[in-house]
Amino acid sequence: MRPPCVLTIAGSDSGGGAGIQADLKTIMMQGGYGLSVITALTAQNTRGVTAIEAPTPGFVAEQLRVVMDDFPIRAAKTGMLFSAPIIEAVADGLSGKDFPLVVDPVCVAQSGARLLLPEAVAALAARILPLADLLTPNRHEAALLAGMDIDSPADVREAAERLLTKGAKAVLIKGGHFSPAGKDGAARVTDLLAACQGTVREYVRPHVTTHNTHGTGCTLSAAIAAQLALGKRLDAAVEAARDYLQLALETAWDLGGGDGPVNHLAPYQRLLGI
Ligand code: PXL
């Protein structure tokens, strides 16, 4: 038996809800075998991040080298990359890759802590975006990387176009940070997928009212990578990953005094009726 190997290159969340921890749970729930390159350690709980320690760029490069040397990696994702030297090490290590890469351009934690140093934004754009088969920014990350304000659906499309010209082969701008009320009053979240071939597709899901949303972006990008590793096409991979996230959000866990984690176990619980 050989499960598809999925690599996450991201930061550790000691609170277990986001980062590497979210990614490995998500990859396993999609049927993948998860590998991890840890770019930073965060001391955090549901209330926030209190400290960050990063390994040397050389150690990040070595983690990447050994896993790529031994495992048949079918897809990878990046999350928190923290600093320009770590970004350089990751970009160098991935330069000859033969698998799809999902890039979640993590900048700021929900609690407001910076997970990407301000001076590293340019390195992310220059070195990581061109490697991305899919870039998955939220509203704020898309605005930052595209260099514009995003206030309307037309702005979302314009930002997606701009990000495609910066080298990403496809862009999924997530709708979670926009006002969820639709014209008819129904609360929905719309994610927009634009690909360099010119195709555009929207994924619309009912808005889930919960403050337990810690790890949503990590979970979505890891699930997309795992679905790609299983052999799905990009649009089908996003669809399946978005369905997984929806279930994980609907049954999110009310843990800790802040924003609790999404429920990575949700499909298994549904299967067993527990
Ligand atoms: O939100 C993205 C994210 C990514 N990576 C780590 C995080 C978070 C959010 O808290 O802690 C390690």
C-alpha cells in the first residue's frame, strides 16, 4: 500500500488548530501521508501568539532535502514562511520540483500576530509566487500582494488577474473576510478561483456563524494539496477541499478562551454517527 505523500512547509502552532498541526490532520483525513518541513515554532493558544522562534534557513533546507530525497511527493503546500532567508531556502529547495504546489501566503494570525516579517513580503512575491500552481490568499493578503484595495467583487477579479501576472498559475481568493450578507439577505461566502488559462469559477457556501475559525486557511490549502495528490484536477480539488472545510467549520470545537479550532475529524465522526 502506498498512500499519496503530501508535504507541508509551514509553522508549528502549539495550540494545535492551525499551521503544521492543522495540515497533518487535514492531509490524513483526505487519505494522504503527511510530511512536514517546519519553518517556525509559535508559542500560542486560542487567544494569541506569545512568541516565535525560527530554525536556521540551513535547517529548513535540510528538512526539505531529506524528505524530497526519500518520499515520492505528489503535492505540497506552504504556509507560514516567516522571514526572507527562510523563503530563499524553501524556494531554492523547491526549484526542481515535479509536483504541484499550493501557496497559502500567510501574513498575519487571526489574533493579529505577524507570521511573515514585513521585509519578507517582497521575497514571497519574487521567489514563491512563481512556484505556485495555486495561490490561496484571503482578502487582506490578496490586497497586499496585488497592491490594491479590495472592496467589491470587481476588485476581487482585478486582484486575481494581477496575482496571475505575478507568476501564480491559479489564484483562489477566499471570501471569508468579506461581509457574508448576499443581496437576498442569505449569508454566503464566495471564493473565486481564477486560472492563467482564463477560466474563472466561484465556490459559494452558506456562511457558518462561529468564532471557532482558527486554522481555516491552513486546513483549506492542505486539503487542496492532498486532493491534488490524490489525482484530482484543480477545480475538483478545490471543491472537495471546500466541502471538507465547510463540515469542519460547521462542527468547529469550542476549545480555549479565544477562537477555537475547526473540527478536522468531522467526516469521520459523520461516517461513524458520533
Ligand atoms: O493563520 C495561519 C497560520 C499559519 N501558521 C501558523 C499559525 C497560523 C495562525 O495562527 O499559527 C503557525
